[in-house]
Amino acid sequence: MTFAVPQQQQHQEQRDPVPSTSRVTTEIPPVIPTPSPLRIPEVLDHIFSYVDNHSLCQSVILVCRQWFWMNRHRMIRGLIFDGYSDALKLNKVLSRLPGAGRLCWFTGRDESREAHWAQLRKVLKRNHDQHLQIQLRQYQHVDQGSSDEELQEDSITKRLLSYAPLRELEIIGGIDIGTSLPPILPCLHALTRLQLELSCDTTLQMGQLLRACPMLKVFHASALSKHCLELPGPWFPFVKDSQKQRPLRLSSLVLERVKLPQYSLEDLLLITPQLLELKLIGLLKVNPAHPQDEVWPSVQYDPAQFFQHVRSLDLSLRSFHFSIRDQPLSTLELREMMFDVVRLSPGSRGAWAFWTPDLTPTMLRNLQEVPNVVTTLEIYCETMSNCGPDSGLHRYLCTSPHLMHLRAPKTAYLVEHLDVHQRLRGRYLAAAGPAQTIQPGIWKCRNLQTLHLAFHSRRDSTLSSPLNGRLIFGYLSRVCPQLRDLAIFTTESCMLNSRIYAPVLHTRLQGGLCLLARLKNLERLRIGSSERLIAYKSWDLKWMVTNKHSFKDRKQRRKIVSEWVDLLVDDDKQEVLRIQTHGQSGSSSYSSSSAGPDKVEQDENDGNGGMAQLKKELRHLGLLVDVKEMIEEMDSDEFECWKSLRKISLYRDGQVGLRPDQEIQRLLS
């Protein structure tokens, strides 16, 4: 017998919940977020190891306290002292010396040089003693059982960092390093980099230096101008067996214009297994100032023997150079130096160096055998030397798209090679001979980042003209827009009206220095190598300082430009005459003389905007209207000049640059 369940009751039963005793609960596990790599200390530490010191100091340590403490040991606080500064500047530098990691000391040339050095020696000694005392207290803390956490936050540890010794030292100027350096060597036990640029004859005991600085990784030493740095041997008289000598940490050894015994250098290489860079540039056999003095005996060098010795060692050299001041390498020796000494295949080597005023045909042929991967080219010579119309360097620059670093500070390049429209013809070169022997061109290395180069003209007496300045600054700013490190020099002397004088580039407003403001990535700028008196006005320079060129300076610049009406008209007349005489381009070719029709067509479609676009940008090269347009661009409120610029030096002794605002103040004072 069955009973019918009412439909309403049936629906009610279906809606009744399951009794609590039989309920099944499913818990969803919490989602654990994936930690950001920037929160993992080990990953962070690895990332920070690739960041340069400038970015660490200017950006990274400002993010948070953790990032600051993680990079405290990496940061190198730098100090610069200029020997021409007053006592107030000296005291400021010395007061900040404790805890500084880098010191650049420019000695100057006045009578206070020795007194300045004595004060530096005293501060280094006091800082060294403080560091040793704090280290002793820290060791006593460890003996008493203090934990690592306590030591990290302990004031002793912080003071230990505050009195940390120097890690990098650069000395520039006329100082007798043989007597000045030994007294401070005990204070330099943590030194990893030492760079000497000396403008006097002096002697340095290498063995004494290497014993006192066991952590030294980079040692660069050079004698400037016509001086000599002597490194007498033996360097290791205390070790008879090189196997018993602890290996040194040297990774870079660069010696220029030094006189040394070859056997001592060969002994040194036996205990430098980490050496990556070895450059011996213009080695001296005798001191040029004392060629026959018994106190300065001559030495001899054997390139073939030295090359064989280097090859026999298990060195992982990436860069190698060997040259003798008055003994040019033979063709076979040059080829051996380029291709046989370094174990890397030629196609894997990006850096090449030569001792020559200009690239010779033999050097060019050897470079042409290397796959087009040369990224760094360095040219050394003893004195400033002028390139001729048929310059090998000019041909190489017009055919080398991968070059990124060119350092040739004593190679004087013809300005006429930059004058792609030949606007100098008819103005200054009428008495300089036939202009057809010079073929201007456009460099292929448009990604160049470093350029150290001198300039001269077929008539050096006109090198200071505004037109030459506009050609140099305008060309570099258009053809090499990626420049970061730019150093421009001029031939050291020329003859005018039976008088010898040193020409300077026209760096005022009319000379077009402001055209370099197009270089958005510029970090260092140096023009000239010695002091020159130039009557600057504020409007010539204030545009360099971002957001600080006042309305008054802008107004003054507009006024100056308004006074150029006659000069602009004269430029137009010269252009009409040039086109009527020589044609539109003024030059038969924009590129290397060896470029064929197919190559020229390929250049037209080149990257970086293409050659056609570049030619369009260069249409006003050398003309005053190029400067006028740049000044009009500067008048914009959005204009920012050289956001990355750190140091600038305009006709100043030594390589020590200043911040743009400081350099402007120096030039206007």
C-alpha cells in the first residue's frame, strides 16, 4: 500500500539541507603570492653587482634602507683635489677623506705642492691608525661572543666603514713619486687601483709597491710630455723562485713612456695569472733628458723574446700592446703582436692599439683581415702629430660601422675631412694648395660612444675661426649622436706672422659649442689640455646648466643672434658662390674614397635614420644658421641640456673636470 506524498512536502524535502553530521566541507588553500625577485636578497645582490658605481650612489641607495645597507660595501665615494684650489678647498677635501673610496689628486705646479702633499700624508696616517684601532675593538667583540646581528648594528661596525681605507688613487702632475709615495704606502694596503700620470722625471720601486698593495688589480702609470718614469730592477729581489711567490691579483697593467728592465717585467708576468690587459706603450731605452748620463743607464728590449715569453704563459689576455719609442716594430713583429700573442681568435678581439701618428697602410691591411668587429681603437704617439690629406685613420672611420671607442688624443685630424660641403674652400684655404687632394667623408661609426681626438687645419692659423668650431661641433653632434665621453684637442703650436702660438677652438656662442647640446647621452666633455684665457660672457655658457639659464640669459642670446644679420647674409652669399663654382654638394663623395656605387647605394639605406636623412641634417654644417636654429631650440621651456653630464673641462690643466655649474663659475670668474 503506497501513500502519495504531497507535492509541496516533496519540494520541501528537496530543499531541506543535508544534516550537519554528514556535511562535507572543502577548504580552498590560500593563494601564496609569488615573491618578487626584488624581495629576494640573493637575487638583489646579484643584480647590484652589475650596476656601476655612479648609479649606485645616485639612485640605488636612495630607494630604501635595505638597498642602502646591501650596497654600502660597493659604493666608492670619490674626492677630487685640484692643486690650484685655495686652502679652504683643501681642508674640505681632507675632512671628507675618512671613509672615501677614491681620491684623484692633481698636484698643480705651484710652490704649495709639497705642503699639500704633507697634509694629505698626515690625514691618511691618522685615518689608517683609526681604522686599525676600530678593527682591534671589533675582534675583541667577536672574542666576547657577540652575535652577527649585534655586530651589524653595533656602532663599532659603522665606524669601521666610516674609516675604511682608500681603494682607488689617481695622482696627476709634477710630483716626485719616488720620494712622495713610499711614506703613504702603509696606508694603501687595501688599494685595488692606482693610476699615475706624471709630468716630471722620477723613479718608482715596483717591488716596494707590489708588496705594500697586495690587493692591487689595476696599475696604470705614464710619463707625460717628454718626461720619463723609471722602474729599476730587480722588482722581486726577495724571491729567487717564482713558484714560492704568492700570485698577484693584477688584472690590468698599462705602462706608457716608462724605462724598465725587460727581465723584471717577464718575472712579474709569471705571478699574474689573472692578467687580462697588458699594454706597454712607447717604452724608453734612455731618459730623453739624460741620453748619455751614467746615472740613467740605457736598457734594451727584444720584442720577439717578449712575445715568446707571453705566449708561453697561461694568460687569458683580452688586450695586448707592445711598442718602443724609437724602435718601430717591423712588419713581421707588428703582425705577431696583433695575431699571435693573444690566445683569443682575431674575430673575438674587439680592442686594438697602435704606436703611430696615423694608421699606416700595413696597419690598415692587418685590420682588414679582422672580421668587422673592432669596437675599440687606440692610437698612441709621443707628440702631437698631424694627419695628412690621405689619412689612414680617415679612411678607416669612413668604413668601420662597429667602432664604439676611439682614443687618439695626439693624432691631429684634418678639419677639412669633416667639411662635407667644402665650405672652407675659398674662405681660408686659398693659399693652402689644391683642395682636390682632400676628400671629405661621413664616418660610418655612428654608434661611437668614446672619442678622444685632436684637430688641425691646412692653415692652422685659421683653426680658431668660428667656422672651424661650427664644423667640428656640428659634425660630431650629427654623425656621432651616441657620444658619452668626448675629448677634443688642437695642434699644440702653429706659425703666424713669424710667431709661434697655440691655437684654441672658438668655444663662444658664435663658434657653435652649443651644437654639442644635441648629444643627449654625454657624460664627460673635455676641450683643450692646458690653461687658456678666453673672455667668456654668461650667455656663452649658461645654457649648459639645466633649468638654470635665466630669462635674462635667454634674452641676451636672442639679442646676440639679432646682431648676426650681416653675418647670415654673408653666409648666404658665400653659399651661392660655392654652388656656382663647385656644385650643390661641394664634394664628389660623402663616403670613403674606396666606396663603390653599390656601397654608396647601401649607405643611402643605412640604419640610424639612413644616410639620406643624415645628409639632410648636415645641410647647414659650418653655417651660422645652424647655431641660430640651436639657440631657438634652447629657448623652449622643455629644453634640457646634458642630463647625464658629470664632468666638463674647457681649456684647463690636467684631466680633472668639474660639474657644469662649477666649471661655468670658474670660467666666468
